[in-house]
Amino acid sequence: MFRLTPSALAHLLLLAVVALWGATFALIKDALKDVSPLLFNLLRMTLAAIALAIVNRRQLRGLSKRNILAGAIVGLFLAAGYQFQTAGLARTTAVKSAFITGLVVVFVPLLTMIPSLRPASTPAPSVAIAAGAFLAFGGLLLLTTPAETVWSSVFSTIGSGDLLTLICAIAFAGHLLALAHTSPKVPIRQLATLQIIFAALVMLITLPVGGPVYFSMTPKVLVALVVTGLFATAAAFTIQSWAQRHLPPTHTALLLTLEPVFAWITSFLFLGERLGLRSVEGALLILGGILLIELAPSQTPISEHPL
């Protein structure tokens, strides 16, 4: 009887997770026609919080104040990332959102240049990381500005959705650094569940900031909530945590760089989104910068994926 080795199974499962994460950009973009962005986030995160609380209920007994505080801090950054990402997604294309969100991999090592933000086990950023950041920044400008843009006015022509998504990438970078500081001190199941619960609370508090709230329970909204809440959040984080125990870091990094590629494919197939030549060049530069940083020696470890 044919059986997969743990390594082969880990590769397949993580690839499936990355493909799912990429597909959610188009899925959410389509659903936002029938539900306001921040309400969608609240419903998605509440569903994920309930699922994780049920699965990890034994690990949530006897929580210490330190662990609760850690969950609150990590959850705050996670909520900020999702709020800016979904608000931006409503104002830009799914494929642009995916590539700009991928810049989280660039911002993490750049933020570690600040000693107080750098985890104890993480070295200072290398030259390769600086080169990757330069490539990704150039790609960002090409991706988000019209072809006729002159360089003197390049920043004024970047769309509001792209800017919101860029802020989301910075928030997600803060989330990953917060995880790097707290995960060695807090049991992973406790931290995973607490951060989702607190993220849902933050989303509830900030719901009025997102403007008019609207909701229509259409099939596309229901599917998007179930897929993103249960599969792309609760189940995917669990699978990723298991898979990374059986994969070399370089293999994990290579698989994670495929997320915007899957977003690109699904956005084209299901939403008909196309990129012009300038935007394609920008997307490839971003992907190259991300790949260079992910594979750089002594890179900043990424504990979890925010998408």
C-alpha cells in the first residue's frame, strides 16, 4: 500500500494551504459586493475564534495574566492587519492586494533593524535582505502606479486601496514580530486561540470606523465566511504549524512565496482581473524581492502566516 512520508505530506498540505490563502483574495473581493469589509472581518474572525475555542478548550483552562496579555497584544496587530487589508481590498484589485500584502516579508527584517524590536535569537538584517527590500520597493511603485506616471508625482498617484494594503503589510509585520517575542513563552494553542479571540474583539470595537455597515446573506458571502473563517484561518494555521516541523525552512519559504501567484491565477480565472505590462513587471520584482529575503541566510523566522 502506497503511503506518503511525513515530509511529502507536509509539502502537499502546505502547498494546499498556500493555494487556499491565495484564492481567498478573489473570494473575499467578490463577497465584498454584499457585505461591508469590516463586518466581514468580524464575522470571519468570530467564526474562527469559536472553532479554535472549542478545539483548544482544555488548553484555555487556568490562563495566566501574562498569557492573556500576550494574546491581546498579538491579536491587536492581527486585527489591524486584517482591517486595513480588507478595507484596501474593497478599493483595489485582488491581485494587487496579494502582492502588496506579501511585502510583510520585507517589512519584518526591516523592522528588526531597530534593536528593541528584534527578537533575541534574530541577527541583524543582511545585505541580501536590503537588496530584496530594494527590489520589492521598486516593484511596489511599478505595480501601484499608472503607466503614464512621471516619477516626480509617483506617490500621489498610488490608490487609496493600495496605501491601505501597504499599511496592512506593516501591521502584519508587527504581528509576526509580536509572535516571535511571545511564542517561546506561551503554549502555541493558547496563543493561537487567544490572538483570534482578541482580534475579533478589536474588530467589534472598530466596526463603526469602516463607514456604513451592510450585509446580505448571499451564497458567495456564506462560502467566503466558511472558507476564510474555518479553513483559511483555524484549520490552515494548525496545518502550517504541523507542516513546518517536517520541512526545511527554505522549503517553507519557497512554498509561501507562491501565495500571490495563486492569487494572481484565481483573480484572473474568477474575476477576470488582468495586469498591464508595467504592473506585471512590478509584481515580478516584488516576488523576486520576497524570494531573496525568504532564502537569505540568517533570515528572520516567520512563526505564523497572517493571511
